[in-house]
Amino acid sequence: MDKFIANLQNELFKLRKRKKYLVFLILGCAVCVASGLRVLAANFFTGQLGTGNISPQALLGNLMNANLTFILMIFLPLMAMMAACDLFVGEQADHTMRFSLMRPVGKGKIFFSKAAAVLVLCAFDLAVMYAVTTVIQLALGGGTRGIVSSLFACVLDLIPLAVLILFFCLVNQVVKGSSLAVLLCVVLYIGFIALGTYLPAFGGLLFTGYLRWHNLWVGVALPFGSLLSRIGLLAGYGLVFGCVGYLLFDRKES
């Protein structure tokens, strides 16, 4: 366990050295801020035209919940696929992977510590965006409605995000170029989302259909049997992606 934690810290250090993740985080926070300002601006102009003037509490309450679709479906998957490609295919392309393999750490710990580093990065981004959105909601007079439920939703949504990260790690084991790895991740991700959207019968069977995992737990009480089957399905995806990804990584030369 100590070796796993040490290697995780090493992978996180690699991600911290890449400034693009900080730039994207700033841009993501700017989008969250802009969403609150856009709602207030629209309310102000409609009030000036006499067609409506709603209180900020009603408009900005649950602001984080309103931003979760953008964060969970676009921002965090983008961060996950870029980080996974940097830690796997990127290191193999510039031949720095061999330095990790030379350390007294098994390949299993290396693979899963890289995946864990991507998850920690996404969790940190989610926490920062939650904090920024909450501050904006309070500062603009939106009150405290939805703050606790949004926090609970963010924690729950880390579960399907971990499965998505394992999927991206698996994809990185079947390609060699960084650009190709990112393109393949994007195409497959959009394809799964589109398949679940336009063919609802498949939506419940695809892991991408559970990225907004909090919808099953917050606000609507589903039968326990229905929840248990979905938990089992998501856990099965995670086990398959993790095991197959590790096996391919173990057989892959640096």
C-alpha cells in the first residue's frame, strides 16, 4: 500500500506540472460563474420589458445542480481523457514510462495508481467548481437552497466517473499515438452518449448513462431492487475495464 501511495503521489506530481489542467479549470469555473450571471441578466432585461422580475433566490437556488450537466458530461470527461492519455500513451511516446517501470513497484500498482491520479484530479476540479459555484450563488443573493444536496450529488457522481476513467485507461492500451488516443476516446464517448440518447433501450445498459448518478439517489426514491441492479451493472463495467486494461498494460512493452 505504501508503494501504491508513493506512486500515486508521483503521478499527481506529473499532472500538477502540466499547466493546461489549471487553465482548463479556470475556464470551467468561468463557465459556472457565467451561468449565474446569465440568469440574472436575463431576469433583469425581462423585468425591464415588463415581462417578469423573479427574485434571485428563486433563480439561483440549486445553481450547482444546474451546472452539473456541463460539469459531468463535458468538462470532467474531457479532463479525464486528457489526463489518462498523458499518463499512459504520452509517457510511452516520449519513453518516460520506462522510468516508472524501473521502480520497485508492480505493474498493477502502476496502472491503478495512474487511474487513481486521474480520479483525484477530476475530484479536485469538481470540488473547486462546487466551491466557486456556491460562492457565486451566495454572493448574488441566491441563498443556501440546494447547497447540501449538490454536495451529496457531487460525491455520488464520482462513482460512475471512476468507471469512465478506467474505460479511458483501457482505450489507451490499444493505441500508440497521443493524438489517436484522445480522438478515439472522444469518438467512443460521444458515440456511447448518442447511442444512449437516441436508443433509450440501450441507455440503461451503457455505463455512460449513469454519469449523472445522483439522479437515482437525490430527489427520486427508486425501489431498492432497481438500484441494486444498477449498482451491479456499474460495478461490472468497472471490473471489466480495470482488469482488461491492466492485462493489456502488463503485456505492453515500454
